[in-house]
Amino acid sequence: MLEVKDLRLYYATRKGVVRAVDKVSFTLEKGETLAIVGESGCGKSSMAKALIRLLPRNVHTYDGVVSLDGKNLMELSDEEFRREVRWRQISMVFQGAQNALNPVLKVGFQIAEPLMIQEGVPKEEALERARKALRMVGVHESFADRYPFELSGGMRQRAVIAMAMITNPKIIILDEPTSALDVITQANIMNLLKKIKQEREISYIFITHDIALSSELADRVAVMYAGQIVEFTDAEEFYTNPKHPYSQKLMASVPTLRSDKKLEFIPGAPPSLLNPPPGCRFHPRCDKAIPRCREEEPPEVAVKEKHYVKCWLYA
Amino acid sequence: MSGNGYLLEVKDLRKWFEVRRGIFSKPLWLKAVDGVSFELRPGEAVSLVGESGSGKTTLGKTILLLHEPTDGKIIFKGEDVTHLKDKKKLMWYRRETGLVQQDPFGAMPSFMTIYRILEEPLIIHKVGDKKEREEIIYKALEEVRLTPVEDFAPKYPHMLSGGQLQRVAIARALILRPSLVVADEPVSMLDASVRVEILNLMREMQESRNITFIYITHDLSTTRYFSEWIFIMYAGHIVERGPTQRVIRNPLHPYTKALLAAIPDPDPENRKRFRDVPPGEPPSLIAPPPGCRFAPRCPVAMDKCKKEEPPEVEVEHNHFVKCWLYV
């Protein structure tokens, strides 16, 4: 359904060009959830911005192919994209969005807004559908007539999810949707997202730094490191048998409640995206690096069907 | 040390904050910590676990006397330190205790070099002369593995990464060789790959120096790697406390059970099942529900739970729970 190929998003800064998203390719099927995991500064959020085309002013390069149902969205003008794609086909739950609701507008109105603006639905009908959407996300519809401060953090997050769903998009991008919430509230929101996924054939792109949490939704997983996808595979494969040395280390650093394992850490820090190291970007921190890793960028190798690893060890 | 072998005893400690509601109305109280008791021996590490707003940070800061306690007692090395007025005594308590904060960037003055940041507590407490202080500072940097120390000492905070800066914060908290350290979410702002490293470092230093360590966190899954004791806080109360492994393997309080059920381990099966967690959110601390504060969300609440506050019961040796189910 969604096919992304060689997507690039570079920013121009005073210090130079930041290569936040650097030739990223992946596919997403209908009703499937793709989790994009990585540490802070690896380009996950920039990728989301590139997909929904909400770009800052200092864009240096923005190219590649993003095709939805066979149509290349990159060929659309900004105005066409806004009118036809954003929110109608791809919507988003932003990081910390529950704290970004407009404090002086009623919650129901804010949920209904995309309908009125994008589809020209009359106000009364839009508000009615907003109430329905609130019910769907497990908030009593009377809260439509309240202001954001009257809702708890978890309820506001549900309202933001209702807002992303109201136009019936094909894809919802969830950028750290629960990062400011408590663990029990987080589990409740995950239950809600699973329920929505079961009831409607919706696809999620779930962006998170939390590997354990990513397994709550992911059918497929893409691991990002320094602006690139270094591994892309099915959930079953990824959580039990990750192949890229970075994925393996990342998995070994996740503390677990139910199994006894010795935790590991990755020495060093992720590289600057201003001036990433030559060859494989992970090689300075990789204990399996061979001389070739320092010089040549590794290709994307299919180690199995639908399991891609960007690493010389498998080439 | 006091006769009973405890380093720290906290007795029915309360910290209420006044929230005013206009000139004529009565003041309201936000009961952030509302009757907490426990004891710690020298060299014991405890994880204080709770959700945001449960009072865990307030408890940590009140123990360090960064908040004035509203009621109750704090006994440190056999001395009542609850309301220290004597400046000399307060200096002693400050020297005996240390704090590591969540955000290392906010906790460091940006205009000071790392060297100056570490030297300041030594100057305030009049430790050594210039030469001796340099020795202490270099040794402290070495211990938190910021080497070569000559490179790090003249740097400013913005030149360091979050993980490196958190090491400086640890070095600063430990430089006066305190016997009690509170670390408030010390790794939650750091990347996953660095967290373990910092936790290991803290654990190592805690053990080698026999420091009593209170590790405040919302992340139950890291506690196993850090402490032998665990305290679970909910709405201003400690609802369960006991040995870490026992609390995780055999949780007693319905809230602890919910908390454990909410936390995923990486597993592809997770996406196929729903988590069994109670709905709702923690109560307001201004007007908490009568009886047990978890009762409104508790799946097994009885009538009594909604009326009377449960007592703390020792169900197994050293394993306490504040719940009517076990009375």
C-alpha cells in the first residue's frame, strides 16, 4: 500500500547539512503496523515529518519516492498534498500532543476541526461525528463540550487519537504516543490502539525509542541508526533473532521484568548527523567491525525473505 | 550510628503543600507525601517506584530536607534531623547526603567548568587546600570513568553528552563521601543504550563505598538491576515494600499487580493480546478518596476499602503491604 524509496530529508544549519533521513526505503501493507525504533537523534521524527510533509523552513534536500496505492505523493504540490493527503489519507498523533490541544477551544470542536476543514462537513454534523469518535476511544461523549484542562492526561491522549482517526485515514503515524504518560495509562492506550486496529483496517507507523513497547503493536520493525534503516523485518524475527549488530546490542540493553539476563550497553554515542562516519555509520561502536566497514557503505542484504540488514557481515 | 543499626528511619512522614484558592477561602492542602514509614541500614539500596504525581520525588527531597517536613520524623544516624535549625548540624547533614537529579543539563551551572562544579562542594565544606582538592577531583572523575581527566576537567557542561554529564552529577553527589544518596530518575532522560552503563556505575560505587541509596524511578524493569529493596508508592502512600525479587515475582498489592501487568517485555506475541490493567488514573492529592486510595480503580475492592484506610501488614518476613485483603 505505502512504498517509500530512497527518501531523503536534509536540513541546512549554520554548522552544515544535517542528514536526518538519508535514503530510507520501506513498505507498509494495509492493516499492518510498522514500528520504527531508534535512539534519540536517529531521525525517526524527521522521517514522520517527511512522510506527512510538515517540514521546517530550513530544508536542504527533500526527495525520493513516497507512493500510496501506486500514486507518487512526492509529485503533488504542497497545496495538493494538504488538500488530498494530509489527514484524509495520512494523519498523525504528535509527540506530546495531549499537551498541545488549544486551551480555549472545546475538545469536541478540536476533534471535529479536520472534518470541517478537510472535507467541508457542516459544523453540526462534524461535532456529532466528533462525539462518536470520542465514544470510540473510550471517553464519555459529554467531554466533547469540555475544555482540555478538564481532562486527565490519558483522556487528552485519547482525544488526540480521536482527532487523528476522524477522517478515516489509511495510515496513522504515532510519534511516541505515550511518552509523557504513566505505565498503566500507557497500557490502556496500547489496548485502545489494538482495538482500533482490529475493528478498522488501519495501518500504523509507530515511532518509539522503547523496544519493549514497540512489540505491543509492531507487525514489522525498522531499526533506524544515524538517519538510515539498518534492519527491516517481521516482528517474530526481530524480537527473537535480530541480525544487525546494532539491533542485537539494542535488544541486549533492554531491561526485562520476566527473564533473567545480563544487561549490556553500547559504548560511545550515536554519531553526529552533520558529519556521519564513512562506511557503515555504526562501525565506530561495533565490536564485529571488519576493515571494509570503515570504508564502504554496506548494502541492504536480504538474509531471508522480507528480512533486510544493512551490514557487511551478511553481504 | 544508632543502637538499632539503622542509618535512616522515616516515621509517619508527611509533606503537604499549600494551594491557595483566593483570599477569603480556606487554604487547601496537596498531600504529596501522607504518612510514610520505613527504615534503611547502611549500604542498602532501595528503588522507590511510582507513577508521576505519586509523591516519590517529594519524598526523596523531603528526606534530604530540601522540603521542610510537615509532620513525622526523620532520624539519621540516630539523630532527629526533621527540623534542623542549627547551621552546623545542617552543614553536617548536607555533607552526609547527596542528590542526583533527573536532568543533568538543568542541574549544572552552564558557566562553570566541570572542575569548578566539582570543586564547589569541597570549598563550601572547607575540604583540603587547593592541591588536595585537585587530587580529589581528578580521582572522582576517574571513578566515574571520565578519562583522560585532564581533558574533561576544563570542559563546560554543554560540551558533554547527557550520559557524560550524568557521570559528572554522580561524581558531584559522591565527592563529599556521603552515606545517603537520593537519585531521582537518574537515567530516564538518557538513551536506552547508555542507561545500563550509568545504572551499573551507580551500583558499583554504591556497593564499594557502602552507600545507602534511594533510587527513584517510574520504571519497574530497571529496579531488578539496581536494588535489593523496592518500595511501591501510590498517591502519597507506600502501598507495598519488600525484597525486589519477591515483590516482582509475588506482588501482593492490587496496584503492584496492575503495574507489573502494564509493563511489556519485548515479545512478538504482545501485539496479539490485550493487557489486563485497570482503567482510570491516580486520584487528586488535594481531596484523595477516603479509605484505600487505590480502591476506586481496584478490581477486587471491598466495601471496607472505600471507607477505612488499610493498615500496613507484614505478610511475609520483610514484605509489607497496605491492603485490606491481607488483614
